[in-house]
Amino acid sequence: VTSSSMAILSLPSFRQRTPVPSCSSLNALSPSLMDPIVQHPAIPALSKIRPRSRLKEEHKYLFDGTNRTNNDSLCLFDELALVACSTGVVCRKELLETYAAATFIHAKFPHMKRMADLAAGHGLLSWFLLVLDHYDNNNNSTTTRNNKQPPRTIVCVDRRMPQSADVIASAMIDRFPELEPRWCFVQSDLSAVEPHPSCLLISVHACGTLTDYLIEMAIGTTEGRNTLSGGSPLAIVPCCHTVKERMGYRPHRLSGMDAQEVSALVQERKKKQKHLKHEAVADVVDEVRCRTLRNAGYEVEEVMLPEAFTGRNRLLLGEAISVGTGTDKAVGRSNHKDHHFFQRHPNLPFIRIPLADDDESIAQCHAVSGREMKQTEKQLSPSLVMSFWLTDTADVNSSDNNSVPTLEALQALADQCCGEMETEEIQCSVEVLGDVKVQCTTRRRSQFYRFTYKKSKGADLSAAHVSCTTAKRMHTVIRERVGVKFGGLLQ
């Protein structure tokens, strides 16, 4: 353990930590909020069903209202459970943990009318949050409030929209038809998401380092974003904790720690919690995440979902209350320690997913949602590859035509070529493709770049897409221009 981390080793664990002080917008949640559901007559019967077994029509009798009381939240839980049973795609564990998470999130952020369910899976969490808001706004309040505020809208984002998402959406719309225009599902990489303080970022069981990525997105420090320009509220249930660097784990710089220090802290905690070694990893990693958020100016609260519903039951709730400056230790510290880890470069986003709570952004999300848009993306963006030899020095401004191309130089050259096209509305996006390759015999290094061709901004996407023939013709023009500028380094 390094001397710089000794003070951090003395931090109390989550179960020893005193409650985080609350502010006016983050009133402390009571664990008793889930008591009606924990005490639901169906819970003993559900406990006999395997956690990942799907609820079906035969289970509807458990929620038919025979033992229903006048408790509003109990009535609503039964209604949602009946819809889940009718789909045949929701497992017992998911119903309980999702409803618990949605209940706490809704109670904590009743004022948030725009939400984004990131890595949404089939979107069950988003539907539950829509129903809770709808229920409150129609005098059937699950709380003591009667909001009568603008209705909540939610966008789900995931790389793939599973068939189960269609099934759940259809069942929910049949039962709550007024919710249909308030929900959409966008198939995209999260790199296309443009967070905004008016939108709550939510995710249940964000696996591994995905939680860290979402935290970076919320506070505005993901690669390519302005540092500390975010401030988006967030609610995340982390999952699959790891401190392994080869798995991509790197603590945020605002935590004031690096991966080695976090790993040392985990080992120290394991010695104290010998019978709970797995929980020690989760406790430490989430402590570091909370530390990051607090240093970014967030108020953070931890809520434990009922353990009977899920073992990964920590819900982290954060809301920006100031612009964080971090600690002296955090600012200026590098997490890399001169180590470079390979990370997969995602495709450049074909679309934009603005999350601001305004009509234009909401309309944009609906415009790029659905399966049809995903197929359009595949058609509209053919891509081709160029590779270059790398030398030990790079000077793109040199008159020597053997200078090493940079990503910026290639992008500028592609933009220039596309701008000279008078009849075609085409733009070209250049990205690094994979890591540096090393030839086994000569040890000479090379780098691949992907050139993606698509309709330029403002072009009619309903018009004919960029054909492969057009893309190849444009690629030939760019390649010739690249050959003139970078000469012998073009493979």
C-alpha cells in the first residue's frame, strides 16, 4: 500500500458509514418505503420460484387482488405484476428488483420529468417509472403528493433492442395507452448520448466498468466532453464489480486514487471481512465511485434494495449541488501511471441522442428510435479502411511527404475532399481502428483508420442512401490525396 493511500484505507465501509447529509432536493429515503411489497402475500409463493424463472399467465392468481388492501402502492404493484405475467418474458427476480429500484428512484426524483434508461435491456425499469409518474398525476398517488405536473418521458438506449422489449412495450401500451408517446427505444452505442442536467440517467445492474462510464457521463468528463460541464443527476444499481485493470478498470481522476491503490484497499478490506470477501470488493469500488461524485460536487445517497429481491442491491443516487473542483490529490493526478491499456474503439455514432428536457430533443430521440432506424444506419454508412506505417516521429506539417498522419490531419483532409464534391451531400468520419499492429519480423508498426461515409448533416435521410459505389469513389479520391501528402507511409 502506498503512503498516499493510507488515509483512504481508514474510510469506513458502507455498512459502517453514517447516512449522507441530505439537502432540500435530496430528502433521505426510508427503507420502510418497500415494506408493503416485502409483506405482500405473494412474496412467500414467489420465493419458491427460481429467481430467473419467468412469470407466466399461471402466476396471475398471485396478484389478482384477493388479499389486496387499500394501500395504493400495493394495488399498483399488482397491476404491474399482472402485465409482467402476461408478457411471459419477465423473470421473478427482475420484477421485484426493478419495481423496488423504480419506487426509490421515483420517490427521490419526483421533479425529474425526463429520464434516460441507459443499457436498458428490454426497458422494464423505464415503463415502471412512467406508470409511477402517471399514477401520481392522476390522483391515484403512491405518495402524499398530487403532482399535476407535465408528464414524464423516457428514452431507452442500448446497442440492441431485444424482442422482449417489443413484447413488454406492447403489453404496457395495451394497459396504459396514454404512455405510448412518452417512451422510445434507440438502438445505439452510448457514445451517441448527449447528457443534460435536466435529464436523470438511470441504469439497473450496470455491469462492471459500465457504471464508471455512466458516472463519467453524468459529471461531464467522458472522453470528448468538456470537463465538469455535465452535472446530470443519476441513479445506478452497480453490478459485477471488478478492480482488474485488464478488465478496463480505472478509477476516475476525481477519486484521487489509481487502480493499484484501489486494489490494495480491497485486499485490506478482505482481511477485515474474511467471510464477506466478495462484498468487500463491491463496497470498496462503490466507495471510490461515491468519492468521485462528491468531489465533482454531487450529493450522494445510498439505498439498499430488499435483499430478498436481489443480492446486488445497492442503489446509488446522486444530484449535482455545486461545481466540484476535486481535492488537491485528485486534480492533476493521472490514473495511467504511464501504462497504456487497449480499449475497443466504438464506431463513431451515426446519430445524436440529446437528453435535454425540451421538445426539440425529445422529438430527435423519437426520430432516431425503433428498429427501422437501425437498419437505415447500416445502409447509410458504408465504411472503408486505410492503413499506415508508423515512424518514431510525427510531424504532419513537415514538407516531407513521409510524415506520420494524425487522426486530426486525416479528418481535415477528408473534410476538404468531401467539401469539393458539388453534387453529393456526403460527409466522411475518420476514426482509429483498433490498436497499433507490430509486424513480427521487422517489428515495424502500423495503424488502421476507418473512413465512414454517410449523408451530411441537413441531407434528407429518406433519400437514396450513400451507395457502396459512391463511397468507394469518394474513398479513392481521399486515398489519392492522402498518398500525395503522406507518401510512402500509406500501405
